[in-house]
Amino acid sequence: MIVDGPQKLRVVLSESELSEYDLTFSELDFESEKTKRMLNMLLIRAVRTAGFKPVPGRLTIEAYPMDGGCIICFTVKPMRSAVKVYRRKKPASRVFEFADENQLMDCIARAAALPESKTVKSTLYIFGGRYRLTVRGAADNGPLEALLTEYSVYIARSERILAATGEHGTLITGPDAIGTFGAHLLKLIN
């Protein structure tokens, strides 16, 4: 075992040493239990006997063939900082189609009263003689989605369908169609 730096370790195993772990180079598979057990044992031995002191971080393991045996290189890439970066996936848009304006108005009037409708982006189009409402940011199986599927036909959860609706449909209102249209309907009702 050769410690090449504070976070680098190189282990040279002959064919006979590799066979002690019941492995050959061609059988090395980082998903197999035998390989994982061997790598774990090598790391423990390196810490105890060779003075290898890895810090918390991402461990990269590389194996290279050598005369029936192999060279295994361990490299620890320390964590850059204590700040964690989270990437949020953009919520997919859902597209709902209404058969007529009565279903649309009933649904929008009820949807505008839901607290969830204030946090979503919604756009209303006329597409192929029918009304399409696109909604982004609604919770899966939440109250808004349940209400929309009660009054309309769920078309898709697809950015392509959304793009086609925006490109070929006629925009009525957005980006807060439920809030804007709902406020007007509630004024008419009250």
C-alpha cells in the first residue's frame, strides 16, 4: 500500500493476493458483494497500517490490470464547503380541457376559493373550439387537481402539449388565470 498524498491511496495486488479475496481482475465489479468486501478490507488496512486518513467526501475508486493482478487507486475528493446546493426540478405543467364554458366557469369559481390556487401559475386558452387550462405548481393529487379533473378532461403532463397549446391556441388570460378569471366570476355571483 502506497499513500500518494493526504487523500490518495494506491494498492498493488498480485494475482495470488487477488485470489485470496476469491477474485480475478475480470471479476471485479463495484456492485458485487465480494468486490465491496475486498475494497472495504483494503481501506481498513490502509487506515490502520499505512497512515491513510481520508476526510469525509466523495470516494473515487479506479482499478487497472497489471500482470494478472491489479492496481487499485482510492481518491477522496473533500467536500467543497458546508453549503449544500439543492436543485429543484421545475414542476411539470398539467393541461386540462373543458367541454364548454359552463364547466369552465363552475370549475374556476370553485378553484379560486382554494388556497392552493394562489400559489400556482395558470393560463387559459381556446384550443380547437374548447377551453384549455394549463396549471404549473399544483400538488399531485391535491385539492386543486381533484377539482380540475372533476370538471374537465386531464389531457397531459407534458411540456410538448403545453407548447402546442401555447403556440396553436388563442390566449385568453394568464399567468394567473384561476385568480383573475375567478375574481371576476366571484364578483358576478356576489
